[in-house]
Amino acid sequence: MQRRITGFTAGFTRALTAVAVVCSIGALSAPVARAQSLQYQPVINTRGSITGVVSDDHGGPIAGAMVSALGTVTVAKALTDATGYFSIDALPAGDYTVQAHRNGFVGSTRATVRVSGLSPALQRLQLRRLNGPVATTGTTPPVPARPIMAAGFGLPAGTLADQPDASETSSDSPVARDDHPHNETAWRLRHIKRSILKDQAPIVTVVDSDPAFAPGSLFERAMDSAASMATTFFTDLPFSGEVNLLTTGAFGPGEMFSGELLPRGVAYMAIGAPTPAGDWSVRAAMNQGDLSSWIVAGAFQSRGSGADAAHVYRFGYTYSAQDYLGGNPAALMAATDGSRNVGELFALDRWSITRAIAVEYGGRYGRYDYLRPGGLFSPKVGVTVEPFKATRLSATVAQRMVAPGAEEFVASETPGPWLPPERTFAPLGGPGPANTFSVERARYIDLLVEHAFQSNYTVGVRRFYQDVDDQLVTLFGLNVPGGPQSVGHYYVANAGSLDADGWALRVSTTSKRVTGSIDYSMTRARWLNRGDMADIAAWAPAAIRAETEDLHDVTTSVATDIPETATRVFVFYKINTGYTRADTSQLRAGLDARFDVQINQALPFELGGTRWEVLVGLRNLFRDPNDPASVYDELLVVRPPKRVVGGFLVRF
């Protein structure tokens, strides 16, 4: 243990020394630092931007237009300058719905943009004037401006009483008879839609002169104020988001046609909007069955501008719950009162000390009601320096606490909808006081050098050190006596402690249609002690590793957009020499792969300004690759089932 602490401290000291040297160089050059995202992610994450121009229907630039970008994780916005140009930076990779708004204009058509890499995604948006001169080229005339009405409240003065209908005028007199009330209530009753018997039976209007409903009364003012507030809220903020109606299922290796698909219905929704102070987003999902679960997550990201441009922050929350209604007795015995609940808070703060140096710090605090103790804290500190144009150096020191089952409850950063916790889990030794969950603790140092070339290529080299206690092992498909046989249930054990270090090389590119990256890493791991070795060896002997092990990994990510067919495809593929393979009879780990494939196909119609898509996904990747803790987290997942997702997606 002393050797591990000494090596860890020495690595940290070398990292700080390297950063200090680079800081002195960057202070002389003083370039403008690239804006950084506030996502709680490792420094190796791909970030990108959306840039473009907003113009009117004659092609002229529009200044002061607000452009919003809504993704599955982040909501951001920007204002156009005098030339109509805008730029939304530091966006996590993924799909975004982009739309422009400006007072006096009709909002632009929503566009779907895929962001990945450091090269910007270009977009051109067009707004149509509400009250402009009619074009002389024979185009469609502009839409006349109209007052916004919510259930008839908040109309301008004179709008209600000065609207006579046919029953109140005669053919020989253009002036309406003045033998009826002219207040708001009377106008509403006169304009109620009548049935098909309106010509046979006259409609008699009786207006109560109750002073409580009189114009200017307290009730009338309260109703008008509430309606005006609702109208202002929903019209002033450009809400955008998506709704998913999905069906999910899973099947084990070699069991695609075995009838173990176990389909479940899932409803998912994401919504967000920009505000003057920053951008907020909310996500929620739920399913129903013998295992009922639901999730809700929200986040807010500030927008630095003016004097506050050097300081931005992000915070949010996640809450997830599972309620067991039968089918998994082992999980029921391991859970508290037949349910499990997890809540997590996170915050990340970023300060730009100079134009070339930035510091960010933050952390997560999660509360798991099935753990004792249930509170887990994961801090993070990082320094980023940009000494030369398009060259960035980063150093990050962090501790990541990973609870058993965290992949079910904590919000994921992977593309696509975030599914509620559908799978159950239990300690490998079975329920009872002697067999409790262990919490993995990974402490790591990451050093990254990254350079973006003008040919849309980015190359990065990373050096990393890790120190891991209580490494988690996840085992699917075990026929434990007395345990559930469901393909959606897994067991968790403790493999022991290790330290590791290695090098990684990353190359990424962004073009008009294809965005991709490839990573190669070489890691040397040294196991220091063993955990539940006897229990693990009985079910998966290859999960017990040699004292020293070399790992080689190749990870590829490709996203493409095919505008001719309105199709988007995302593929993630990870090959490693240290997987515990599906054939558990093998005594040693070996070469294997994990994948994640998603296809979005837009339907050839739009309803009410919404865009409809069909989503199909298939994956056997278990951990979130955007939030790694230990190099062994995915390698020690034994026989993960393939997860199928399909359904409709509506963007608005």
C-alpha cells in the first residue's frame, strides 16, 4: 500500500510540474482559450460546436436573434452578431435540435444537427418577417401580426366588445343593436360553437350581473393575470425537446431466438429552454411491469458574458427508483422494502484565470439507499492550458466512486434516450449480512496534449495513472441455486485492488457527412490483492487475472448523416485483449469486442411543426464509455446480454 501511495504522489507531482512549465509559455503567447464544456466528463471526451448564419426571407442578416440547441444532455443558446453569425461552443457529442427566434419574425424550421469533434457543424437558418412589406417577386405575403390570446384572456382593449356577429346586425344597418351586454362574459357566450340544431332553436344568452365577475373585479383581474403569465411563459421561452415511445428487451449470448426477449414499454421525454442567466434541461422516463421504475434528471448551465465571461458553472440532479413487484426473489431480499432509490447531485465550476489558462473543479455526491453507508463523493480538479493556437494541454486529478448498479440509476452521457433502471442485481454470495455490496474507488491522473489541424483532423496523446480499490465484477447468466433466471438480472462481486498506467493515442475527424474517431491505448496493470476470488472463480475463472497484465484496446466511434434518405447512424465498437469472454469455461481472458449501434430514420411528414423519427438500437456495451473509472470496468463484465431498443421519437 505504501508503494502505491508513493507512486501515486510521484505521478501527481510530475503532472503539476509539467503544467507549471506550460503555463509560463502560455502566459507569453496569451492566445484566446477555447471555451470548455461543463459536462462532468473525463478530458478525453469529444466536444464540438455549431456555427452558422441567421438571415431573413430576403437573405439579409438578422442581428440579435436567439439560436437554441437542444441535445439529450445539454441545452445551449447564442445570440447573432451584426452580420447574423452565431456560434454555440463546447457541446458534448450528439444530436441537437437547432432553431432561431427573434421578435417580429416567425421562428425558423427546426433542424437536427450532429456534433462531434473540435470542427464546427455549419448551419444556415432563415426567419420570415411578421410585419414586413410584401415581396414583389410573387412570393407568399408575410404573416400579419396578431395579439396572443390564451383562452380569450389578455386581449387588447376593444377587441371583445367591438366584435359584433351576424345576429347583432341587419342588412340595412351596419351598426349593431346596443340592446345586449358588451362585457367579456357576454362576448364569450355569444361565440360558443352551436350545435346542428341552431337553426331550429334559438340560443338564449343570460348574463349574470354578479359583481364578483364584473370587469375590474378581483376575480377577473386574477384570471387575467394567471392567463397572461402562462401566455408569457410559453411564448417568451423557445421550448424544444423530444418525446420517445419505446419498447426495450434483452437476450443473452446465443439466445436471440430463445424467447427470453422480455419486452418492456418505456416512455421518455426531454425538454429544455435557454434563459438570460443560462440554459436548463429536464429529462424523465418511466416503465411499468413486474419491475416498475422511473427516472428524472435536471441540469442548468450558466452563460458567461461581459464581466462574467471568465466564470461559468453547471449543476444538476438525478433521481431514480425501482419498485419490485415480483419475479426476482434474490433482488427482493437484497433490496430495502422491495425498492431501491438513488439520488445524485453534481456541480462543476470553471474559472479562466487568463486567456490561456483555465481551472475547473467540482464533484458528485450520490446517495444509494441499498448501501451502508449510502453517501458517495467523487471530486475532480483540472487545469487546461492553450499555449499555442489550436493546441491544448490538460491535467486532471479525480476520484470516482462507483456503486454496484450505478449504471442503472445514474444519468448516462451516451447518445440516445436514457432508459430507466430495468435490470436487477444482487451480491454474488447471496443476500445476508455476510454478503454485502462493495463500492469501487478509482483515483486517477490524466495528462492530455491535443492539437486540431485545419484539415478537420484532431490528434491527441494521453498519459494516465490509476489506483483502484475493490474493483467490481459483473456477472450475467448465472444459474445460482435459488436465484432468478432472468436475463435481466446480474450479480456483483469484488475482484480486489490494482494500479495501472499507460499511453493512449486518439485521432478524430469531422466532415460534412461523417464524424469519427479511433483510439488506441496500451495499459500495464498490477494486481495488489484479491477480493471474492473463491466465489468468482467458481463461475468465471478468467475473471481472476495474473499479477501483472498488459492490455491493448482499440475503440472506434463513427456517426454519419445521410440527407438523401434522412437517416442517421451511430456506431461504437470496442476491441480489447483483456475481456472475460462469454465462454466462461475458458481459464484466461482474451480478445473480444463490445458494440453500440443506433439508427434514426426520419418519417416523410411533419405534424404541427414536429419531426417524427423511428429509432432502432442494439448494444451489449454495459458501462458508459464517456464516464470511465477503471480500465477493467468493461473488461470484467461477464456475458452481458444484448439490449434492443425500438420505437418512435418526436422532436419539437
